[in-house]
Amino acid sequence: AASDVYKRQPLEYAQVRLYRVSQLPRSYHSPDRQSIRELWNQIRPQASALTNARGRAVFSGIAQDDYLLLARHPAFEKAVILGERINEADERWQDG
């Protein structure tokens, strides 16, 4: 059925970049489409990882703080997707 084509599925092999907000210029703290591209191309991330078969990127050894996540998949090379901002108090932080 046509609806099966659009089912949400994990996206494996997407590159996810983690940027520590406190280390970014202020203009990138709430980026728009243009500044997201600049950020991706010009600023070195705190960490980078590929998503696994479950569509998750895992980072270890990262200090609990406010971060901006950006992701891009090779199939969509021209599009940089803003993931989300994770703050220091986020309940999804896990040790390990």
C-alpha cells in the first residue's frame, strides 16, 4: 500500500555532529537554515558519529552540557537537518 512507503524507519549511516553551545559563536545558538549550513561546513564539532541500524548515534566521554545536534545522510547530501538541542538537564543523558 502507498502508506507503507512513508512509514518512519530508522535512518542508518547518517552523520550526526554534536556542538557544545557554550563553545559556539552566539550567532549559532539558535541557528536558521543558512547558519546551519555555515555551522556544518565551517565549525568543528565537539564529536561526530554515524547512526546505527536503530537510527541512533551514541557519544561517549561527553560532558553533560547544552549541545546542538545536526545530522546529514548521504542520500540527502544537499540537506542538513537540524536534529535538536539537548540541554544539560535533559533526562536522556546516560552514563557510559
